[in-house]
Amino acid sequence: MSGDGTPILEVRDLRVRAGERLILDGLSLVVRAGEVHAIMGPNGSGKSTLTGVLAGRPGYDVVSGSASYLGRDLLAMAPELRAREGVFLAFQYPVEIPGVNNVYLLKAALNAQRKHRGLPELDAFEFLNLVRAKLASMRMDETLLNRGVNEGFSGGEKKRNEIMQMSLLEPTLALLDETDSGLDIDALKVVAEGVNAMRGPGRAIVLVTHYQRLLDHVVPDHVHVLAGGRIVKSGGRELAIELERRGYDWLKPGTAAA
Amino acid sequence: MSVPAPIERIAAAHARLAPRLAGGAAWARRRDAALGSLVARGLPDRRDENWKYLDHARIAEYAFDVEPAAPADPAAVAARLLEVAGAHRVVLVDGRYDARLSTMEARAGLEVVDLAALFERNPEAANSLLRRPGEKADDRYALLADAFAANGVLIRVAAGREPSGPVCLVHVATAATPAVHQARVVVDVAAGARCTLLEHFVALGDSAVLGNLAAELTLGEGASVSHLRLHQHGPEAAQVETWVVRTAARSRYEQHLMALGGRLLRSNLDLVLEGARAACKLDGLFLVDGERQADFLTQVTHRGPATETVQDYRGIATARGRGAFNGRITVEASAPGSNASQSSRNLLLSPLAEINARPQLEINVDDVQCRHGATLGTLDDEHVFYLRSRGLDEAAARSLLTFAFCRDLIGRMPLAPVRDAAEALVAGALTDRGPIRSAS
């Protein structure tokens, strides 16, 4: 699937520190409208740092390089501004927030975005109908709406909830951080269907994953291997299959590429 | 020349005022005895372990020696009362029972008696009904209330009865000028009776009024009381209160303490689970912003066997707010098979805010299950980021998370108008005045 080729995300030579440690060390990546990119890599290679930095998670120092979103300096924007402009991060570990209703958060999130774009807020009826449809598509129970955010959810429910939020907010750039981890095969299929339903010409999706099994269901246009804080190899879907077969060791810095 | 110490001003005010107070000779003798005892012992100060976090200097600024002005117009008071459907209303204006503003139905098994009238009619009965404060060091503000008490109120629920609606005990401070008010309240819920008791503290104006309440509640065997306490004073008002609760066998007492207003609140609870299988559930919340202070002392004693306490207290401090929770649960040797859990969770939202939490357990018998814990923390950064990543701005995210911290406590109160009022007060503190915003 391809879009009009407009770059949605352009990361140039990004170097990022967390505390004393340099996590991203010269990472470059261009993601165009309509594309799905998979970023794979061993644990500790910087995958979650990449999505975190792009979404605006605090605690990182950008040492050098840039990231632009639709031509704008993404790193200069507050996290909420990124969200309202259409960047969405599906968390690897979605937090539980007892006392904040799911439905309240969904409504606040959607209305913050609509207000930012000069659109009227949805009325309660329209909003509930929309949310119910999204819940149904993720095979989630409506009773979850009036529970605390992710409160008492199983791991799979949390991940489905992330994808449900994504489908409600319809981002231009979706960053999925290990959304497949901790899912059983049925939940993985539901999540994959949710992601596939989001594919479209105006949207870019970046999937960060350790294993290629999600990629059996969400077939990427591009696959990148992240190691030592930079992309060491890029290819098509066949690269993911090769990684599954050979592991990551052969790609580690200092190892001769085969 | 410096201002005389409160105790000297109290003695001087007593000399002027006491002869004119209601209740006849019997009550006058009690008042004199209470004053004598108080003067001999003095008010608590920061050298007293259980009073060390309280802003005594601030309390000393209140007008202990000013004669109370005439109470405000009843219509102005009526306008501030919380609308609770079907409620029986008992109103204390500046510490005095006001029958005109009160509504109640005797048929409901409910009796409201003006203590002054009772003292005049039957001084012995009155004296035996009213606890004499002063045995404990922490009881000295109760002694102060006793020294000035007049026109207090006795509320009784007859055995086996349940009033048709909640009993609303409203404490209204009406003074337009600085003043100190003393109030005396006795609540007696007889065996097998049930009652929802709402106390609502409001101030008509912004003046520097200190209210001092000494109150006691007795639950008979198998009685059940749900006690809601909503503090919503004016910005310069202060309140000191001492509730003494005694519960007989198989009785159930629950309290919801919401300290959501006022310049300073000191709340003392002395609760003894006297009878076997008596149980209490204590929820408490303070939210201190600006330069406000809330200071809770709770002392729960398990005396009867198989008694139970569940205490869940929370505090939120922002700006220069100061909060203290000092909670002691004592399980006496006579209380095997008891259960006690005590939790104190606290949220500090500003570097200048302060919270002191001291949960304490003293266990004098085997075969009990007790646990306690205290936490003090800030909002979780990952929670804030999660909400921001969904498009909420930082101030909204912090307000929402702070609200979430206490929402279930508010939600556990049985009366919807009180829940709504408490939610509005919390939301107002978190958004209108913007302390959360400035905290980040």
C-alpha cells in the first residue's frame, strides 16, 4: 500500500542520551504517507527510546540531529501538541490510572484534538456511538468504558485498548511500541486487524517489535534493524523473516555482515 | 506591647462573658471548672508530641478575647445550607443551636434538645450526658469548648429507629468580624438504631473566625452510623474539633472526613471500639493549597474482642499547603481476634508544600491482624506523559491525576449532594486557583 509519497516523518542523524548513556547514535529514518515501517532489534538497541523521543516522553536529551513531522520540528513540540497534530504512541506498557475513567479520557483526548483543529466537540450521543463502534471492532466489552484507564485490564486488554484509542484518534503518524508483546495469538490477530484497518494513503505507521510474528499479520513495506542506536540494515519483509531465522547477532556492530 | 497569650485572653473573656451565658447554675459551674482546669494546664503547643505540626502561632492570632457579635440574618444562613433531600436539619449558628433554622420530625425517632434548656430543666441528667473533657492531654481544646459552651445541642435517635432522612448538623460561622466560637454537641444513637449524620461547616464571610467544637457520639449495641463531615470554611476561617466516639457491641461506625476549606483545621478523633465485634471505617481527605493547613489526629482503641478498623486517609498538599496525619491504633489486651488496617497516602505537588504522616500501631495482644502503611509521593511522570500523549495539556493532566487520587474516597460517601459538593471543591482547588499549574 502506498500513498502520495509525502514524507510524514524524517529523522536525521538523531543522537539521544538518557542520563549518561547515549541510546540513539546517529539514527536516520524517513517514513512516507501510506507506508508501514517495522523497526526490529535486540533488547536495549534503542527501539523504545526512538518512539519515546518521537512522542515526547520526558527524560531524554537530544544531543544532535533532528526529527520533523510534516516538515515541522517535532522535537520542539510539547507532547500534547504532537498528539493534537496527529502523532500517536501506543505504549509498550500502558499505565493503569484508577480514578480516571476510560470514557472521560477518550472524550478529553478526542475533543482536545478537535478543538485544536477548529472542529466542534462531538455531542455525547455521537461520541458514544463512535466509541462503541471502535470497542466492537477491537472486541472489547463496553463495561470497560466506565472503569479506570486500564485499571485491572489484562496485558492483552491494555494493548487492545491502545489500538482502540488509536483508531478513535485516527493519527497521521502512529508509533506502536512492542504492541505485540505479551499477546496470545487471538489477541495478536485482533490487534493486527486493528492496525491493518488503519493503513491508508494519508497515514504512516511505525511498528517497533522484537519478534517478527506481528509482521505475519501486518505486512510492512520496510523493515529496519536497529542496533547500537542506529539503523544497521534496511530491507523489505524478507529481512524480518531472515531475522527470525538467524537472530540479531550477525548484525551487531563489529560483526561482519553476511 | 505584645499581645497576651491566648490562655490569658481566654481567661479574661471568660470573666466577662460567662455570667451572661445560658444554661443556669449547673452549666455555669461546669464552665468554671473547665476554665480552671484549662488555665492550669494551658493550651497545647509544639512541645506536645501530638500537636507539633500545628501552626499554634496562627491559632493565637484569632480573637479569643472578642465578644461574639450578633449572629447574621437567618435568611443569609439559609442560603448557604446544602440541599439534601429529606434531611432533618440541626443548625448551629456561631456555635449556638438555632431552632428557627432547624427542621426535624419527632416522629422519626429523632429528638433534638437545646442543651441550655436541658441544663435548666434537669441539670443532673444534662451533666451525666455531657462528657467532662480533660482526662487526656489531647483534650484541652475540648476543655476550652466546655469552658464557654452555651446553647449546644443533643441529638438522639431512639432505640431501633432510623430517621426518615439524614440528620444534617450544620455549623455556620456568620461573624463579619474576627471571633472565636465554641460549640458543644452530643449525639446518642441508641441500640439497634441507624442514622446518617452529615456535618457541614460553612462560613458566611471571609472573616478570621475560629470555631472550636467538642462533640461526642455514642453508638448503642448494634447501632449503625454513617458520619459525613464536609469542611468548607472561608479562606481565613479556622476550626479545631474534638470528636469522642464510643461504640458498643456489634455497632458499625463509618466516618468520611473531607477537609476542603478553611485556613486551618485541626481535627481530633478519639474513638473506642468498646463492645465485641464493633467495627469502624474511617475515610479522611485533606487538600491544602495556598497557605492552608490541615492536621488530623486520630486515636482508635480496640477494647472489645473481634473489633475491626479500616482507616484510609489521604492528603494532597500544593503551593505552601501543610498537612499532617497522626494516626494511632491501639489494640488492648482485651481485644483478641481484632483486625486493623491503616493506610495513609499522600501527594505532594509543590516543593514548598509539606506533609507529615505518622501511622502508628500498638498491639498488646496476640491473635490480631494489623497492618499499616504510609506513602508520600508526587504524581507519576509516566501517568502525566500518558495523558499528554493523548492530547491533554499538562495542567489538565495533573489536575485529572490529582482528582483521581481522591475520587474513590469522595465516591464512597453515601449522599449525592455531599459527593457533588466535595467534587466541586476539589475541582475548584485544582483548576480555578491553578496551584497544580504552578507546581509543575
